[in-house]
Amino acid sequence: MRKSESVSSAARRAKGVGLLAGAAVLAAGCAPVTTLDGERLAVRSEAFADYVERVFREQNRVASELAFALEDTVDPARLDVLETAEDALFAACADLNEMAAARRDGRRMGAFRALAAARQAPECERAAARARDALDAEGGGAGPADVTVSDRRGARSR
């Protein structure tokens, strides 16, 4: 095999991989996202952009309240519950926060990365609801495994 044939074959393979990746991005961008309330939103819609903004703002409010509650809490069991909720919130909302920071700083994220981050909004919304439940729960002796939370639809989970 000559060198030019090898390069040509590699170029065709790379082009094929690029086309597949592009098709995956388009397919992912077309699939609707289901909110915590059960509403299905098209990712490329203005309603979805508004939803992502609301989720981002809510998780910021809840994270701030958690920070103050953690500072004021002396009960070790309550502290564990709140720390667990905070860790889950940060993990679930990390990509959404990264996207917001990039926009704030004038940095561009790649289309696929931004889409993947925005599609995490329902998980971030769910974590914010669970953290809100932890904040609203009595400061009793329940440990993190003993706390039952519910989302806004009333579904309960442990």
C-alpha cells in the first residue's frame, strides 16, 4: 500500500466518523427533554431556553440557601443531610453551571458540549428539588439514607 492510499483511507474514515458524530448531535438536538413537571420541550425551542434559565436560577437560589443552612447547622445528622444534598446538587448541575460561566465570560462551548450541558437541566432541576426538600425538612436526627424527598409532581424517592 502506498502512502497516498493510506492517507486517503484515513481521510475517508475520519470523514465518516465526522458525519456520524454530526448525525448524533442533530438527533440528540431534536429529541425532546422532559421537565420535572412532565412537560416535554423541544431542545431548540425558546421554551426550552427559558426552562434552562429557570433551572439555573433555582439551583443558584437553593445552593445559596444550603450554604447558609450549612453554616448555621450544629446537628451532625442534619449537617450530613445538607452536605449530601449540596454534593448532589453540585454534581447534577456542574455542566449547566459550566455553560453559564462560559456564556458569562464570552467563551464559546462547542455545539455538542453546550447541547449536552443543556440536556442536563432536568437532572439539575431534580437535584434542586431534593435539596429544597432537605432544607425544608425538620432538623431532626434523620441521616442522609433516611430522608425521603419528593419532586414537584409528588413522586417520592429515597
